[in-house]
Amino acid sequence: MDDIDMTLLNTLQKEGRASLKKLAATCFISSPAVSARLQRLEKKGLIQSYQGILDYKKMGYHIKAYVSLEVKPTDKPAFYPFIESCPNVLECDCVTGPYSMLLKVVFPSTDELDSFIGLLQKFGQTQTQIVFSTPVTSRGLIQELGE
């Protein structure tokens, strides 16, 4: 990966809908060269998908929370399909520490969050932290050129 690839990746993380023409101008290469590089980066798995960043509050999901969940290793085969099917779960990470899973969730109300936590508790103990504000939003990994 060279500086041009890093410039493409950094630009796409900031502006996922940037046109080939804009990317070409940013990188000082032709649009066909940008297209070829993007295809190569996708094939290597460095670019996994293109997606929009939504404003969940404007969509009616006013409660964002992080739920820590203690899942026994023997329960993971049942837990993974369950959590995959929950549309309010934005992320689920297997982590170290006293809790084995960390979930990022959004819900329209605390009542619905409470119901969801009740469902989770069949897999183990939970701890929930409700988010008040987000001073740094999801921004991807921006790297310096030439490193």
C-alpha cells in the first residue's frame, strides 16, 4: 500500500460518496487509475463495504447504550445467531475482562432497551451504560502518509 492508496482510504472514510473524478483530483491520478486501485483494495479486503452514517436520533432511536454481557463459552453457539438477528444491535465485540461481549445498541426508548436487556439476561449477567453525548463520532482510521 502506498501514499496514493492511503489518500484514497482516508478520503473515502471522510466522504464515502466521493466521485471517481474527485478522488482522482485528490490523488493526482486518472479516474481509471482510481477505479483500478479501488477494485484492488476491495479485492484485498481493505475496503469491506460502503455505507452511510445515519443520525439515529432523527430516525427515532433516542437511546444509545453499551451493554456488557457475560456469555459462557458453551453458550456462544446459541448467542451468536441470536445477536445477529437483533436489528438494534449496531456492533457486538468479543472482549476481555469480566464480561465477554460488548454491544453497542440503539432504541427508541428506555422501555425497549429494558426489554432487550431482559432477553440478553438468559445468556448471562449484564451491565448497561446509556450514552449522554458523543464528542467524537465514528471516524474510521485516518493514517498519516509516509508512515
